[in-house]
Amino acid sequence: MDTLRAIALMVLGMALLALSDAFIKLSTLQAPSGQVMMAIGLGGCSVFLILARLKGLPLRRADALHPRVLLRNLFEMVGGLGMIIGLTYIPLSVMAAIMQTAPLAVTLGAALFLGETVGWRRWSAIGVGLVGMLMVIRPFGAEFTGWEIFAVVGVIGLAARDLVTRTLPAAIPSVVVSAWGMISIAPVGLVLLLISGRAPVFTLPALAPMLAAIAVTAGGYLAVTNAMRMAEVAAVSPFRYTRLIFTASLGMLVFGERPDGWTLAGAALILGAGLYTFVREHRLVRAQQQRDVSRGL
């Protein structure tokens, strides 16, 4: 029963995060991207600060200035900038497909920078996923606008952030790390706003989707966190890919998008490669655990 409940929470979390993408895109139709980025950073930080206070977790300056936390914040800035600009200028369905390559990018980064062993099967899956991403963005096709590069930058930034997160001291609570990460993107939003030369917009049609994005992002975060604690990772994590379905559906229903065959085929390759990589990693972990048990470790 706990496993089914955890799966339901994970699916709910992905639906809420897909809604967050849609609300952010709606916000950028009314207000400058920099303003939206500032609102998400300040609002998200406020939510995590409240969660930290409810849990009785202190926000220590030493944690905020830890070199790994600062590096994580830097990649959070890069990822957030790529995400916001990508959501502003490219179709939601295309953005969703590109963002699903993030787990593959994490596996690639772990092999290159953390020394983790990646066999030929997972290297092949990474290659297939990258081919799928190229099919989606088609850098040499007539549909390519150049803004897709920002979505790729967003993937790289968020993947690097997740890799650094693996190396953080266990003593620093994740909700505290998340609070510092969210506040770090607010100054980037301010710079983006100043560069754009556009004035902030404070009308209800502009502010309402921003507030909604903050609310559903917090709800998605809590749902995913609880799901991961209620059941085994192997049972729950594959359902992260339902976000692709939800986001693409919102793109069609809300924004009238109609993904073409190349986009759908590329998304299918990315989805398949990601799921295979996860299953392969899980099998390797299980095999290592069995070897450790047989050795009496």
C-alpha cells in the first residue's frame, strides 16, 4: 500500500511541476523574464525557509558559505537562467523533451567528474538520448530558432547542480541547501531584468501565474520528497518521466502546440534511454549489494 501511495505522490509531484512550467511560461507572456525569475527565486526561498523553520533547522552562515554550497548555487543560477529563457521562447513540449535528458547528463557527469564506472550499455543509452535531443532541437533545420540552446544550458546547469549536491556534507539539511539555491537565482533575474530594459509588470494577469508557479513548485517538491521516503527508489523514480507527458499535454491544451513527428520521435528516444539507464543503474546497485552480503560486509 505504501508503494502505491508513493507512486501516486510521485505522479502528483510531476503533474504539479509540469503546471509550474506552464505557469512560468504564462507569466513570461505578461511580464519580463527577469521579473519572473526574481519572483520564483524569492518565492521559492521563502517556502523553503518556512519549511526549515517548521523543522527547527537553523540557517547557519557557515553552511551558506561552504565552497560546495556556493558551487551548487552557481550551477543553480546557470540552470535557472536556461530554464526561464527556454520556457519564454520555445514551445513547452520541446522544452519538456530537452529537460528529460537531465538524468542522462547526470550519469555522464558522474562518469567524467566523479569517477563513477559507466559501462558500454549506459554509454550507449546516453548516446541514444543525445540523438533524441538533436532530433527535438534540429540545430540545422528550418525550425531551429537558437533559443533551444538555452534549454540545453539549463539541462547542463541543473545536472551539474545535482552532481555537486551528491558531494555536499551530510550535515547540511537538503531543505536548507534548497533555500540557498533558490535565493541565488534572484540576483540573476534582476540582472536579466535590467539588461532587457523592460519595466516590471504588477498587474493581476502577470502576478497570478507567478504566485501559482511558486505554489505548485512547492507542492511538487513536497510530493516528490515524501514519495522518495515512502518506498524504494526503484519503484518510484521511473514515474518521474510522467512529467514529459504532463508538460507536453499542457503545451497542446493551453498553448495550442502541435509537436511534429521529429519531436515525438526524439522524445520517445530520450524517454527510453532514460528509463533504461535507471534500470541498469538499479541492477548494478543490487548486484553490488548482493556481493557485499555474500562477503559478510
